[in-house]
Amino acid sequence: LSAIEHVGPDFIMVQGGVTWKNLLATSVPLGIHPPVLTGFVGLSVGGTLSMGGVGAASFHRGAQVDNILELEVVTGEGELRICSPTINPLLFTAVVGGVGQFGIIVRAKLPAIPIKPSARNYIIAYTDIGQFFADMKTLTEGSRIDGVYGQIVPDGGGGWIYVINAVKFFSSAPP
């Protein structure tokens, strides 16, 4: 179940065992990718869709499970069924983020979005947790950035450093 079946400008169709890394190796040279990726792309498409799939773009695009056009699943009764928000919606709702309890994802149809050719990554460290959260909130409002995540790491002296990692994609050279 590791075949990439279709990569086009509107959608991507893959089997559940395809890793996001392999999907990206095929889609990025064509200038497209799925709307949301997890921080680690060595996981399978079916695996992350059965768990939720949160990534740096989730703050404005939702989780990976919010960006599925259609699934093909094997139910507990051994039936192969297609589901989507409009086809078998109860099964679809149960399967996405359902931890494999209601069906095993064997195929996924995902939206494709264009890749902007330039990116700028910002890493900002804080010692003040209040300022960290205030700035994180400011960054996630509107369309200031395209991806963001926060980290809390020990400072080596018994305290903590709060880190924002943010990215902005550009069609031309960034300002």
C-alpha cells in the first residue's frame, strides 16, 4: 500500500502506506504539495490521517484530517468502502482521527496547493513566557506567516527558553 497513484494540480491520490516524505519527493518537483504537513514527514499518510495530523500550518489550514477530499477504508467487517464529507459521511467522520478503530485507511485523495518558490524562516527565542505567547498570538492572526510552532527547551541552568519557529513563503524574493 505504498503507491503514489496520481499527482496533479487539483489533487493527490496515494495509498495509505505512502510516507509524506515520498509524497513530497514526487509532488514538490511538480510545484505542489498537500496543505498541511506534520513536522516529521517519515510517517505514513494513512497513519497520520487516522491520528489527526497537526503541523505548522494547522493554525490557519486546520489539521491534516481537515484537508481530505476522500478516503478508501477497510471496515471492521472487512468491507472496502469509499467515504468523504459527502459520501458515507458518518464513516468518514469516524475514520479521520479515529485511531484505526473504525477502519483502516488504504487510499487517500488530498487537495494539492501550489508551492511558492521562496521562503524565509524565523527563529525567535524568549525568556519571558508571557511575551512568547503574546507574540505567538500576534503571528497567528491574519496571514502574517504561513507556518508556526513553539518549543520550550531547558536553558541549562534550571530555567526555560521559549522558541518560536515561523516561516513565510513568497512568490518572489522576500522583503
